[in-house]
Amino acid sequence: MRVTEKGQVTIPKEIRDRLGIIPGSDVDFVADEKGARLVVVSGQGNRSNEDFESWINSVSGTLDTGGMTTDEYMEWLRGPRDDLGSR
């Protein structure tokens, strides 16, 4: 593996897959007595759109607003807003 003029290296696909390194992951190099280690700071914690849609589908229908509209629910949740005057 060679280091480019910009100090970049390509992490082999097998290693990326094994460590869960995806585009946008944060990694770090840590020097120790044997050389340097690659440490994943954040990997699969970065959700893709597909993961997010899957999560949305899994929680869909879990909140019962009792027939309130979004505005009614937000007012119930937060309380009335003084800056809007009385309704």
C-alpha cells in the first residue's frame, strides 16, 4: 500500500467491510510500539437514507395523538405560545 503525495491511503474493501467503515466515517491512526493502528471513531453509526426509512417504518403508528392535529398536539406538548396571542 502506498501513501499518495497528499498523505492518503486506500483502506482495502475487506477491512472497510469488517470494521463497518462507510463513506463519511471518522477514523484515526494511533501510534504504538508496533507501528500504527487504524481506529474507527464512527462508522455504521452514520445512518444511510435506507436505514432511516427502515427506522421510520418501525416506529410508524406508535404515537397516538388522540385525533389532534399537529398544531393542537404541539400546543398540548409545549403549552400555549404567548407570542401568538390567544386563540
